[in-house]
Amino acid sequence: MVNKILRGAVSLVGVLLGYGIVALANSIEYLNFLKEFGFYPYVIFSLIGGIIFFIISPSIIKVGKRLADSVEGELQKVPAFDMILGSVGLIIGLVIAYLISQPFLNLEIPYLGVIISIILYSLLGYLGAIVPTKKREDFLSIVSFFKRGTSKEKNLKTSSKVQPKVLDTSVIIDGRIADICKTGFVEGPLVIPEFVLEELQHIADSSDALKRNRGRRGLDILNKIQKEIDIEVIIYDKDFEDINEVDSKLLKLAQLLKGKVVTNDFNLNKVAEFHGVEVLNINELANALKPVVLPGEEMVVRVIKDGKESGQGVAYLDDGTMIVVDGGKKYIGDTISVMVTSVLQTAAGRMIFAKPKSIADKAV
């Protein structure tokens, strides 16, 4: 039934085309003789056009369906927001073209105004549709800026909202973020970008066994967060194609969402501070939770290896804190009592300097 309707519509187009050809021929001075035949040329050419288009209508319908399927497939790839933004931009571009073209249409120079109008409509319509979709992040930032400035009430509401937390690859592989979320100290939503998932997948498919295990661990941590922990998880599926580095994409996304980056990467932490992006560093949190050690305190440690300087030994606490024991090289493999001499605290971690208690007592 649908094919019959389509064939009828195509045949009607052929009839109208034949009629239009005769009307065009009558408007040309050199073909005035057609007027002598009255209405017959219109009937004959309309029938010829209708018959021709009826015969070739299956091919036209087939090509039309292929074209429609192709257009539909391309439109499905375009997000709905981009389509709306492009449509609004197209309308604005056409309105601007209309306003600019009016003075040229009033010129007495033949065809100049029409040509300029066609160029303006084509150029500004194209730019109006393309530019907003290419710069959608900037437009969203501008819109959100004006929304924040509309009233103090809206500012209060905005400030009270929980900022999204953007996870980077290193903190997912690290795994401690799942335990922190489980305790309830971190409020959602957790944003996991698609490009981070792709990087995890790439690591999990690596030929290197260590990298492969790290990648699989990261994917297991994500599954644990989604299934076992009561916190909102958002998969951000858009990419920043003009940016190559994953860390730069993370910072751009955090700026766009007005959120914070969760990481344990010291270098990313510094770059984020430079760009004005707030960072939650898991290592800094771990260091803050370590017991406070003051100079003069005693502790029992096991010296494991020698240090960088001559005569030094290195020991570790249960939480991984490094203890540099001055003169502890000869105690490697032994458990000894040491006295803390100083503590060095950095963003990368905490380092404790100590001396064997026997040496410290002699110095006193």
C-alpha cells in the first residue's frame, strides 16, 4: 500500500514537471507558437511526464529509501542537544543573512542583490549550524555563568550542590577509592569518562602481564563501585577530540562539569593546581590519616635494606611509611629500637629519619 502511494506521488511530480516545462516554454518569446494549440500541450506533456515518472518510480523510491536510511543513520550519531543547538544556530544565521542582504536587494544593479543574498544565506546558515555544535562546551559554560548570576537564591542552591568527582585511571587502578566511597566520606556523583575506560581496556589487553593485571584490577574496582557501593556513578561518553592527552581531557572535563579530579598522580595534581582545578589526592588523604610522629619518639622497626647515603638503613612501617635509619646499614635484617630525629612531609608521602636507640643514647 505504501509503495502504491509513493508511486502515485512520484507520478504526480512527473505530471507537474511536464506542466511546468510547457509553462516555461510559453514564457519564452521564441516559443510563442505553443500558445496556438491552447491547452493541449499542457495535457500532452503532463501525461508524458506522469508516464515516465511512473515507469521509473521504483528506482526513484529505492534510491530515496537508501538516502533516507543513510541520513537517519548519520542523525542517530548526532546527540539531540547538538541537533537543537545546530537548529537554533541555523535560524539565527538565516535571520542575520536576511538583515544583511536587504540593502543589496534594493540596489538597481541586475542580479547582484540575488547573488549576494544566496552567498550570505549559504555562508551564514552553514556557520550558524556548525559553530555552536563545535563550541558547545563554551556555550554551556556561558549559559551556566548567566544562570549563576541571575539571583542570590540560585547562587546558594548552586553552592550547596555536591560537586561531581572525576576519576582518573591511576586512582581507579589503585583501588582505595572504592574503600573510601564505602565508608561514606566521599559524596557522589562519581564521573568516569569514556576515554578513561578505553585506556583501562587498552591496559587490560596489554601483552605485558603486569600492565594486564593492573588494567583488569581497575575494571574490577569499577564493577565493585557500581554493584556493591551505594553511590551514583555516571559514565561520561563524550570525548574531546581536539585534545590528545588523557590528563588534559580530565582537566577539561572537570572544568566543564565544575567538579573535582580524584587522583593519586603527583604530576597531575600540580598541573591541575596550575589550571585552577580542584583535586582530591588519595595519597594526601592517606598521609593525613597516618599517626603523627614527633622527634624524640621511639619505635621498633625491622631494617630491610641499605639507604642511598653511606651507612644508612631503610625500614618501613605497616602503612608503608619509609624510615631512614642513620647508621642502620649494619642492622640490615634485624629488628631494632630507633629514635625519631626528624619528619619530612611532602605531597608525595611522609619520610621519617631516625637513629638506632643505642647510638642516640650515647650521643646524649
